[in-house]
Amino acid sequence: MFIPLFVLAAGEERYLLDDGDRISIKVYGEDDLSMDLLLTARGRFDYPYLGRIQAAGKSVGDLQRLIETGLRGDYLIDPKVTVNVIQFRKFYVNGEVNHPGGYDFQPGLTVGKAIAIAGGFTDRASRNKIQKTEAKNGNTEKNVGLSQAVSPGDIIVVEQSFF
């Protein structure tokens, strides 16, 4: 059984689902309609009675309402559905950090926190030359501050200092 370290409940509308997110769908009193799943390529999944559902680009609240609406009437009288993110997609930290690689996104993540998750700066790291490439548009920003927000899929590169 997968136990989430944290969840993003349906009231949290800022986060948009995409491939790589692991979500939990629970329908009260209907174990056959409750499941945990990983959104794969194209952010779609097959759901009983409703067929293929496009989750990518939707908030957890949007997905919850979509499933409730689809089940209401023909299948259930008044479905109670909850959708939670139980594991977010990864962000990446490369360059002069102690443990470069991909890590699970966490709400409220900043460049400084991402570097700390990756084991912190190496002795040769430049604390001023950090770049961030945004996953959503591919834009690369140089010399970002440690307090700048990080999104899922973003790539952070810590460059080497010359001193």
C-alpha cells in the first residue's frame, strides 16, 4: 500500500495535474470505483463506467467534479468523490550539489529548498550562478535567487565557482 507523505486536497486549485503524478480517487461506499493510479503519457487514465478521462491540465477539484458528474444519475444517485495527489511529479537538480538527480515535488518548493533536498552545495558550487529551466515553457533563467519558486518538472543547475 502506498502511504502519502502529504496530499493536495480538492480545495487546492493552483496545481494542475500532468503525467508523472500519482493520484488517489475515492468514491464513498464504492470500493470498486476507488483507486490509486499513476498518470502516464498524455495524462489520461481509464475509469470504470466513464471510459478514458483526460486528467492532464486539470486541477484535482476539476477532476473530482468531472467524475462526480459522470457517475451521477445513471450509476449513482449522489456520488461523494475525493481526489488527492499522493505523489507529485519530479523536479531536477544538477551541477554542483551533493546528490544531483530527480526528486518528488513538494508544494511551496523554492530553489533553496530544492538544493537542500539535493544534499546542499558542494565546496566548488557558485551560490550566485544558479539557473532554472521551467518545464511548462522551456525558458531558462540565469542567476536565480534561492527564494524563487520551483514547479514540477523544472530543472535547476548549480554552476561551478572559479574561486
